[in-house]
Amino acid sequence: DESRQREKDACLWGVRCTDGDVVHEPSEAERDAFVARLLADTYPHRRVPAVLLRRDVPGGEWTESPLNS
């Protein structure tokens, strides 16, 4: 869906999970809150964050940062 892809491309913040999925977030604060919720979840089949992502321009390449930086 083009609309959904445009929304994802507009996000400058994200997180790549251990399953390979990238979750896009509109702000750094929302990304960090999402990661905190995932890390606090004790459900055994939960999504696990692997690396933090950011990009300088919408639709640009991701820059990775370790979770513990």
C-alpha cells in the first residue's frame, strides 16, 4: 500500500528486531518508549529489539546504533 510506505519512509527513527523486522517511529522518544516496552515484556514470544535505527532524510539509509549506547 503506497500510503503506508510513504508513512514508513517519512519516519526518521526505528528499531530492527531480532526477527529482522524494522519498526518505524516518528520520533526518537516514541522509538525509545517502544524499545522500553519490548524490553519490559515478559511474554515468551515477544519481539526483541536488536539495534536502534535513525536516518537523516526521509527514505534514506538507516544508521545503526547498539541498544546499550
